[in-house]
Amino acid sequence: MTLPFALSRIHHVAYRCRDAKDTADWYARVLGMTFQTAFSEDHVPSTGEYDPYMHIFLDCGGGNVLAFFELPKQPEMGRDPNTPAWVQHIAFEVPSLDALRAAKTHIEAQGIEVLGPTYHGIFRSIYFFDPNGHRLELACNIGTEDQYAELRRVAPLMLDEWSRTKKAPRHADWLHVDPGSLAE
């Protein structure tokens, strides 16, 4: 399909936070993000409705921006009770396994509980929560070009099978065998 436009990248992703300053400080201290921009209005520009807010933008590196809204006039924030906590998350990439291990040590030293590293076949990752209850993931790629090519090849087959059966397709079962856990 040819569209009359092209996307160049994600401009930013935005989530809600409980406290904009605490959130900016936490992301700087824990993940090294730089607070770069803030917008604050009494009326929402897109709808015109009265809803004072603080909208902050954090530089994640590589041209990626994570944003948050503090909405003091809205009911306390929550999460969808019908969606498991592990589903909705923000994943950031780190360059190596050594960086992932160093990140885990640093984050745990901040008093934050960290799960992992978890093996995903083509990447390993750790998981933890920010002070707003958002689940975060740090991941490092470990796959080969052949593995990525195979996953691209089977992706449409897997999706078609899933759509028909709602059962996990087995085209990429090799992803679930951690070579580090195999007995010699």
C-alpha cells in the first residue's frame, strides 16, 4: 500500500504521572534521561476543555523522547484492572549484556526491585517499575542476523495461525531455549 506520507520516527510517547518534578528527577537519577522541555496550559489545545496540566519531555537518547502529563484536576491515576501488569510497558535498549548487568546493579542500588535478566531468544532484558506504576524494561539485543531474518520470515505465518486458533504458534520455539541454561 502506498500512502501519501511517510513516518520518519516516533516523535514522543506520553504517559500520565503523579508528580512531574518527581518523575523528571527519577528518570534522570535512575536512567540518566535529560529533562528537556515542559509545556503547561489550563486548557487542552486539541479540545479546548479546561484541564490544567504539566507536560514534560525527557530525552532518552538516539532522538527518542518520553513524555508525561501531570493532571492535578483528574481523579487519581490507575491502570486497566483487566490487563496484567506485565503487558503494558516501555522498553529501552542498552548496547550490551555488560551494560544490562551494570544497569541492574545501579537500579537495585536505588532501592528498586528488578526482575531478570530474562532470556527472550534474540534479546535479554530486566524489568522494574517507575514511581508512577509504569513497568519499564531494559533490553540488549543478542540475536544473529540469521535469527532476525527467520523471525521476519515466520512472523506472517505465526500471526495468521494465531488469528485462526488463538493458540501460541510453534514456528519460533527456538527462542525459548536459553543456551546458558542447557546442561553440558
